[in-house]
Amino acid sequence: MPRHELSPFERNIRRIIAQNLKIACQGMTQNDLAVRTGIPNSTLSGYFAERSTPSPGNVQKIANALGIHKSDIDPRFGHSELANDACLQAAFGQLSDNRQLAVIRYAENQLQRQRSDNLHQP
């Protein structure tokens, strides 16, 4: 069965996860991480090379082995969607130019309204 084509969001998430893993694993080999996590070396290699996306369970195993939070590896596990810059950027990047412009205009309008509201509050 052919695999589905990845969306820009999915490609971006894989890129971010690979970057985060490389940073978190500095000074450690993939084999060291495989031993600590029980995840096969070939599977980890796929994560580092952006060929595959780790399951939530594997993200947790890696986080536990490295003593970090899951969100330090995969931004989708962050506590706040708005604070999750990577996911927001990935979604924004999938929009057409016209829709991106509409989002920017809407955000600017909301910022102006917020500033106005703050001026009128006691």
C-alpha cells in the first residue's frame, strides 16, 4: 500500500523533532539512545533523518531517557497551542498567500483592539 504524501505540517514537525533530538542527544550516539530507550537503532535513525515521526510512546521513552519533557522533543506536546510556535508556523505555512495575508491583518486588528481596550480599563 503506498504511503500518503506528507503535508507541510507533517514535514515541518519531522524537521523540528530531528533538530530537537540532535540538540538533546549531543555527546550521545544513536546506539546509546537505543540502549537507554529500547527503541531499535533503525527506528531512531528514521527520526533523526526525518524519514519517520515518533509515536507518542516513543517520544515519552526518549524524553525519560534524556531527562527532558516530551515537548522538548515534539512541540505538539506543549501545554499551550498559542505558545507552541512551531505548530503555529507550520499551520500558517500551509495557507495560501491570500489567507496568510488575511491572518496577518486579523492579528493586527486584534492587537489594535486589545491596546484600545487596555487604554479604557481602570
